Amino acid sequence: MEIVNVFDRYNVYIGSGILGNINGIINLDNFSKVIVITDENIPANYLKQFEKITVPPGEKSKNIETVKLIWEKMLELGCDRKSLIINLGGGVIGDMGGFAASCYMRGVKFLQVSTTLLSSVDASVGGKVGIDFNGVKNLIGTFNQPIGVVIDIDTFNSLSDREFISGFAEIIKHGIIADTEYFKNVTSKKPGEFSKEELIEIIKRSCEIKAQIISDDEKEAGNRKLLNFGHTVGHAIEGISLETDDPLLHGEAVSIGMVAEAKISKELGLIDGVTAEKIKESLMFVGLPVSYSVEDFEKFSSLIGKDKKTESGKIRWTLVKGFGEAAINQEVPEDVIKKSLAYISQ
Ligand SMILES: NC(=O)c1ccc[n+]([C@@H]2O[C@H](COP(=O)([O-])OP(=O)(O)OC[C@H]3O[C@@H](n4cnc5c(N)ncnc54)[C@H](O)[C@@H]3O)[C@@H](O)[C@H]2O)c1
Ligand SMILES: [Zn+2]
């Protein structure tokens, strides 16, 4: 088992077959009650020793109505301030369950048990919890740290290839913004070709990069914004696609977002054309989508304007300056944004 420490406050435990021994990893004795929040797609035999609240799966459930159901159920099950909530699932369950726990009785402790690759390398670490609201991703939420994160890679066995590959978008992002060698390593093979040991190492490195970046910026005043690369365009097209019959997965939207934002970085002279192409080719190689046709620019514009990355009415972009380096708080003229959308529409 590998361990990564976050904020000197809690650990991320990464291993194979470790979920069956959760009591050996996290001391659960001091809680009045342990309740698991999960979704219908997560195999029912995980953590079956605990009472469960099971909600419908997917981004479409990540809203206040589902949180209300969770709170009602918590009350019904007798959850008090000394209870522990275990969020067993992907980023949706982690974000929403963490948010529900943060507000219930002014906050009960929670543990993240991540069952998707995407949430393991990103969502489960760092304490951002929340829900979508009125079509805007993650609009309502708080910063609240879990007591720990448990990642058992064996739980990924029931993930579809599409879900698994989606996680590589955030992994590749970590390489692009912080570690060239890591970028080369994680794009050297197809996602399915990494061994279990290699996968554990990859998750560990991504958690380390994220933990390092957020270590002095828990509430995103500065450096934490580095992690937003690909997410300004990404969140907007994710929001648009959620209203269609063919919604993008978060990682897929981020992949397309990174292609658009690499193009913007190139147009603004931060990187050369070869680097922008390399980013796009690598994402294609691992099997991620790199194109999306934005038909309604007004709608897109309004979505990027409502994103939390906006300050004083100005959108602050995180762009790349080359492999292993990114720049926060960049402004981008509208014609350059339009060029990047034309680029990803091909
Ligand atoms: N808090 C953060 O810092 C942060 C960072 C990145 C992403 N996120 C959020 O994370 C979410 C995306 O996370 P995700 O990709 O894990 O989505 P998800 O939680 O919706 O999981 C993806 C799908 O896989 C299913 N699933 C999960 N684990 C499974 C398993 N072991 N076997 C079979 N099916 C399983 C889920 O039911 C769902 O249908 C987004 O809402 C995004 O905003 C948050
Ligand atoms: Zn993301």
C-alpha cells in the first residue's frame, strides 16, 4: 500500500484489495455510527457491513434534490454529529456526499473511498465538495477536508473502458502542468496496458502533484488554480453536453478543454505549435476525445462567465507555458477564444 499525505492532516491510502480491511486502515471505533453514501452502479458487496444510502448515479444527480434525499435519510438513520459518512463512489458521490456531510448538523466527518480512476487522481483529494446548480457545475459548495481517502484499484475492475480512460485526462493534466517526465510516462502506453503496480504508482504521483500544488493554497487564492488547466472550456462544454442525449464524461470534457486551452496558449505566444500539437496527439493516443462543436457561442460565453474562475467580471484562465509549467490568471481576448472553438470543432 502506498500513502500520500495531504496538508499534514490526512492520508491517501492506495493499494490493491485493501477495501476489505478498511478497519485496519482507518480507525472507525470512535464514531457513533458509520453510514455509507453510494450510487446504484457501485457493486453492493463493497462495505456491506455498513448501512447505506444509495442514490441514482451520474452528474445529473449531483444536485440539491439528491442532497435533500441524503439529509432525509441521514436523519432517518439517526446520524448525529459523531457519525462518520463514507462516500463510496466516484467524484459525484465524493463531491455531493462530502457536501451533504459538511452541512449536516454544521458538519460531520467524512471519508472518501474512491471507486473511479478520475476521482482517485483528482476529486477525492483536496477537500473541494459541492453540487451543480442551475446548469452551472460545482456552483454550490465548500472547502472541507475528509479524514482520509482510500483507493482500492480493484474497484476499477467494474468500470467501463470509457470511464477508466476518462481518468487519464486529469493524469495527463498533472504531467502537463507540473512534471514532464510524468507526462512522458503516462502517455507512453495505452491506459489498459499499465500493470497494477504501475497504476498504483501513477495514482500516487498524481495525488502527490495535487497535494504539492494545493499545500499552501487550500482555498484557491493562487497556485491551486494551476489545476484548472483545461477546465474553463472543459466545464462549459461539459455543461452544454449534459443537456444533450450524449453527455461527455468529466475527463472527456477536460481533454477537449485542454486542447482548446493549449491552442489559446499558442495563440498568445506562451507555447509553440509543436507543443500544442503534442498535447492533442497524446490525448488522442490514450483514447480521449479532442473535438467538440460548440454551436451556441452566447451560451458558451455565459457558462464560462458563470464559472468560479471569474473574478470581478473577468475570466481568469490557466494556460500552459510548456511541458511542466502553467500560468494562472491569464486574460484571453474573445477572438482568441473563438479561434480555439473553431480549432476544436474540426
Ligand atoms: N472535488 C474536486 O476537486 C473534483 C476534481 C475533479 C472532478 N470532480 C468532480 O468529479 C465528478 C466526476 O467524477 P467521476 O468521473 O468519478 O464521475 P462519477 O462519480 O459520476 O462516476 C462515473 C460513473 O461510474 C460509475 N461508477 C463509479 N465507480 C464505479 C465502479 N467501481 N464500478 C462501476 N461503476 C462505477 C458511477 O456510478 C458513474 O456512473 C464530476 O462531478 C467533477 O466535477 C471534482
Ligand atoms: Zn477536473
